[in-house]
Amino acid sequence: MYKSLIRPILFLFDPEMVHHFTFKMIRFLSALGFSGLFKRLYAVTEKSLERRVFGLTFKNPVGLAAGFDKDAKLFNELSNFGFGFIEIGTLTPKPQKGNPKKRLFRLKEDQAIINRMGFNNGGVVEAVARLKENKNILIGGNIGKNKETPNEQAAEDYLICFNTLYEYVDYFVVNVSSPNTPNLRELQDKKPLTALLQRLQDENKTKPKVKPILLKIAPDLTNEQLQDIIDIIKKTEIAGVIATNTTLSRQNLHSANKTETGGLSGKPLSKRSTEIIRFLHQESKGAFPIIGVGGIHSVKDALEKLEAGATLIQLYTGFIYEGPKLIKDINKALIKSK
């Protein structure tokens, strides 16, 4: 019903407006008692789906990627669609409006999205107030820096977010790979990235419990840069990697919006994301867990990521194009593969 009826209507309107409208509708329907129906339709509960990764138990390996519920406004309701975990953010210390609108574009012919949102969010403190209402959902906290913060002071922003979120999320994701904050990707260079992750790990070790810290990387890195990532993870002892963020590549696109600036997500990213997962897994000899994200629009796409070396996977654009049935289909296929 989603692809044949709901999606065609939603896709008639501006995507950012539709995003906010959809949030309101899901919240409204959940308040009316439809949460149980969503669970019956889409959630798959099976012990064999559980994954124990970096000390956490995921009820299934299919999560929602960061960017969808930036401000932790809907994680309880979204979990009813069958996700095994929800990643909120990217959050910054101070609220910021992000880049000027229009900043979100559908590429229907390519089953893709281009965004140049620019870390629009209400700030980490505002998100924490909502995270206090968590109903036993496994939550990842994706953190970044404010636009006006120079890279030389970026670590302070990440530390503020880390400390503010510490009690309310199960794992952290360091986002230095968004293409929509000026100069942010420069923090992926070996020296500044090692320093940033080490600062966070040092802070982490002062806490009552060390929580997993992951690094989200861009799909546009070279093999040499990916080798650096492996070295950095070994040195800083962070928990793992999320591969990958959106891409600046525009190869083989057919949609009218293909020339828009910003990060590209969706089906065109699938192959490159899987290549990076395979490279990291093979070159590191499976030394750390990888969360695979990028272009998962089908069961086949999901299985390719897992076979390449991903331990968990995340959806975003595929969830928008395919609907919540995709989560159910992937989990059912994983049960059958046992």
C-alpha cells in the first residue's frame, strides 16, 4: 500500500515539508493507538535476529540511520516499524537552522536524494529532554560541530555533545563526513581525526562505563585514506565504523535534480558503500564491527552489505522509497538464511 498509494501522494510535495508532515501523522496515529498495528504489520521478533555488537544487544540488525530523526522527536514511534535500533542526530552543541531552503531534493529516476541540510537541529540539550522519555529503545547518538566553530576547536563541540548525551544514548557516532558543513571533511585527515577521536576516548574512559564510539566515514575516501582509518581505529581503540555517509559523486545519474549541490544518498551509493565495507573488513581482518549504510533498497542490497563484512545495517533513503515493509522483508530473509 505504501508504494502504490501513499508514496505517490507524498512525492507530489516538497520533500522537507513531507518529512515534517509524516512525523506529525505518525505521532498522531500512534497517539490514537495505532502503535500496536504498526508492530503487528512490520516488527519481526525472533531470537536468531539478535546481534551482540560492541557490548550491546541489538534485537535485530536493521537500524534507522542518522538524519531522519535528527532531534530525537520520534524514536519511540519509529521503533514500532521494526527497527532494531535508532540513531538520532546529527546533534550540535548549539541549535542551528542549517543551510537555506530549498535544501532537500528527490531524484526519483535514480531512487536517490540529495540533501544540503547543514546539521539543522535544535541542539543537544533539547534532544536530551526527549531522550529521557525513551521506552527501552537502543539509541545511537550522532554528534557534530556547529558551523561557526573552527576546525581547530571542533573537539570541544564533540566533547560537549558527548558529555551531554552520555547518560541517554547507547553508542556514539562521530560525524566528520557530512559534505554540508564547510571544511568539516578536513577533520577526516589522519592527524586531526586521530587527535579528535583520542580526546573523545580519553573522556570516555573517565566515565563509569566506557560507551562505544564509532566513526562515520565518507564514501569518497581513497584506499590510502581507508587504510589510514584502519590505523586510526587501532590506535584510538574506538569501537567501529559506519560506512558510509552521503557522496559528492554524481556518476550515472538521470534525474533533473542531479546537479544540485549536497550529499547524494540512495541507490546510486549502494555499490561504493559495499566496496568500502569489504575493503575495511578484509584489510583489517575483521578487527572491528562495521555498520553498513548506503543504497539499501532491497533484501539483496542488505545481504550484500552483510556478506561484505557489515555486522549491522541502517536504512534511510531506502526507507523513504520502499517503506517499512523493507525492514520486515530483510529480517524475514535473515531468519530464513539461518
